[in-house]
Amino acid sequence: MSDSKGEEDMRKKERPGTAKKGLFRIVFSRTGIILLLILVQLIWFMRIPYYLEEYLRYLYGVLVILEVIVIIYIINAEENPAFKMTWMLFVVALPFIGVPFYIFVKMQMGNSYMRGRLSELKLETADYMRQDDEVVDALWASKSANANLAYYLSTRVGFPVYRNTEVTYFPLGEDKFRRMVSELRNARKFIFMEYFIVEYGLMWDTILNILGRKAADGVEVRFMYDGMCAISMLPYDYPEQLRRLGIECRMSNPMKPFLSTVQNNRDHRKICVIDGRVGFTGGVNIGDEYINKKKRFGHWKDTAVMLKGDAVQSLTMMFLEMWNVGKRSEENYRRYLTPKARGLRRELGYVIPYADSPFDNENVGEEVYFHILNHAKKYVHIMTPYLILDNEMITTLTRVAKCGIEVIIIMPHIPDKWYAFAVAKTYYKELIESGVQIYEYTPGFVHAKVFVSDDDTATVGTINMDYRSLYLHFECGAFIYNNSEIDKIERDFKRTLAKCHKVTLLEVKGQTLFTKISGRVLRLVAPLM
């Protein structure tokens, strides 16, 4: 993507002041102080047994009783069994730390607030997320299994199925970037953007230049990014810097100087909505590696989709719900509604934009993945950067493959996190022996999160196949059925597969001793990774 010299000069002029990068900036910044305070609290928490050493004889009996109560509570809790196992291991192995820490986690006030606030916002947006019964009736006649999924997503988490929605698939981040820039330049009313990572570089400079110009022209611009960016990518006061350009900006879940499990629930979504008529989602963050302008782990393979039409309304409401979590301001949702298309374009099929929250007791992302696997007739093709699986996902993947359905997973060959890759390799043997085919993308790193099945069903979004995405983060995606763009997704998968190396059992057995040991040890705490 190239700009004229005038645009480049304007971009440099309008870009908010950048902070010094590197360890020095982190340590001596507000964020560094916050992290230091959290570390001090954690160390103090772990040293509680030493402070109470002289009272251990009296406390031992109390601790045993509490340990039994905690174990009983964990066993009966409505949680994933893998989380239960990890917590029980922690409590039994290190009771003087594990018991009080588990009680501390479960008594978090922040979790209760977030859960309650998100429930309130769901009620506020419910009127704008009503399901059109005619669309559901048509889906029942087309594919009843997908109608069942639509019923679940609509009634349980409030995400309706739509027709009259064009889908455009982008096989690379740079493809999405070019189109998004073009659409941003055409914005007339409002721009909503929500991203997990925002980092200085060509991509952000180009987008920021457009946002600043649009804000100056009277377009409402709201920008939100995850608070983890303040650790090493952006200064803590960056929202204020953007406000000086006329851009409304909020940091989602900013880092606070106290121990809290809420800070473990990051906003991993990638959403861009323009005028309520066009929306983007997928794996692509705002950073130059996502468009292969910066090399970190070889070639960066990422994907995204653009929606145009009725389904954009769900992306709009997803954004507004997250935007209003931290502040109790009144929102005029109606002014951002998507004008409904007239007539019916049958060739566009069905689209369900959906979101996942760690606070609603619904594992939406995993349910969508299970649905595609369980209803496949010929194949399920998957791209994911991480493979850290619970028992239910392992069971489903292996059962589907054993039934003769082709299951292929494309993983990175050059990982971004060695420890996550080491854990992923511990699943290879069981998966391959059951018939699941695993390939590694030889040119570099796969960041795409894609399921495609049977030439008629696909989902593209932000959800990795690991515990963090499936259970702990805020995520989103688009479920697509009977749309011509699904053929493009499958063709991209096959082109990507041609650049991959197939992992064999012999290769798995030949892993280094360090990889085998570290992977198996880390798998004990995989739910926390």
C-alpha cells in the first residue's frame, strides 16, 4: 500500500507522539510501575506460608478442612474438566498457596461486575438483534443442522442469522488491508474499530491518517484496543493522544495495579464497522507483520472476511456492547442500525456474525467448531496458530477422523511462542494415529483461524484452538453457509496446503528430548496458557 508524498507528510504530522520502545520504556513507564506492583502482590501472596510459619500447627487443621471444601467445590463447579484438573493439582500439590489463591480468584468482585454489566448491555441491544423468522424457516428447509446452530446462537447468546449479506474472503492480511483502507476512505457517518493489537508502523500510520481526516470532516470515529498494548506497543496515555485528533478512543480492560483475574480476560476481537454498511473481522491485527511489511516468523499467513449487508448490524452491536462495558453512558443504538436490503438474494446464502465472552457460561466459539466437525459429511479443513486442546475437542477431532471424514489441520512451521508449540506437539501422536492429518506451513507462521467443510460451510474469525481463545478471551467470528465465497476459502486452503510439510508419526517420535519433556510438563498447566 503506497501513499502520495503529501499523504505521507500529513501522516507523520498527525501521528501522535511515539514513546520510546524497549525494556527501558516498559520499566520506567506507568505500565512498568503497574506490572511491578502486581508482581510485588504476587510475591507477597506466595510468601504467606512463611509469614504464618509459627502458627502452622494451629492452621494445619483449618487448611485441611478448607482444602477438602475447595476440592469438593471444584469437582461440582460448572467448569471445563481441564480447568478443574489444573486447579486440583495446584491445590493438592501446594495447599498453603493453592487454597487461598483459589478462594481469592473465586471472590473477585471484578468478575461479578463484568458479568452483570455485560448482561445489562445484552438487554439494551436485544431489540436490535431480533431474529427474522422467515430467514430461520428458509434455513430449516435448506439445512436443518445449521438451523439448530442458528437457534442456539440466537436464543442463547443473541446473534441472529441473516440473508442478503455479501461476503468477501481475504486470504492474506495485505489483501484485507488494501480493501479496508479503501472502505475507510469512503466513510460518511461513522467508523467503529476494535482490535487486540495496535502497533506503530505503515499499517497503523495509514489507518490513523484516514481516521484523523474523517474525524476532522465530521465523521464519528470510535477506536478501541486491548490494554495489553500499553505494555510494550503504545504509551498508556495513547487514548488521550487520539482524542486530540478528534478520535474517540478507549482502552479495553486496561492494566490495573492489583491482582485480578479480570485482567486475564483480554479483548481478542478484531472488528471494523463503517457506516453500518460494511464490516470486517478475522485474524488480522493492526501491525506490519500482519501485512508482511515486517518479518518476524517468516511469511505471515492470515485471513479475514468483509461483510456487506444486513449481517453488519451484529458487528455494530458487538462493538457498542464492548465500548460501553466500562462506562454507564446512554447509547443511542438506533442511529447506527443497518438499513435492511430489499428483496432476497438467494445466492448469498446465510451469515451469522457471533461473539464469545468469558462471562456468559456459553463457549460459543467451541460450539461453532464442534458443530462444523459433528455435521461434516466429507471433510473439515482447519487453519489455526495454536493447538492446545481439551478432552472434548480431542475426542471430537479423533472420532470424526475415525468415521472416514477427512480432517486436516494446518499449523505454523515457525512458531511465535515456543512453549505453545511444544504443548501442541504433545497432541500430534494421538491425532495422527486416529487419522487426523497435520501439516506445518513451511514458509512461516499461520495466524489464520479458519474452518471450512463440505464446500458449503465455513467460519472465519479470531478464535484459536486453545484454552485462552475458547474460554478466557472476548472473541468473534462469522459463520457462513451456502455462499459462493466458501469455494474461495477452500481453494485458499488447498493452495496453502501445497506449501506445507505433512507431519508423520516417525517425525513425532523423533522430537528432541527437550521438546517432549517441556511439552508434557507444560501441558499440566495448559488451561492457563
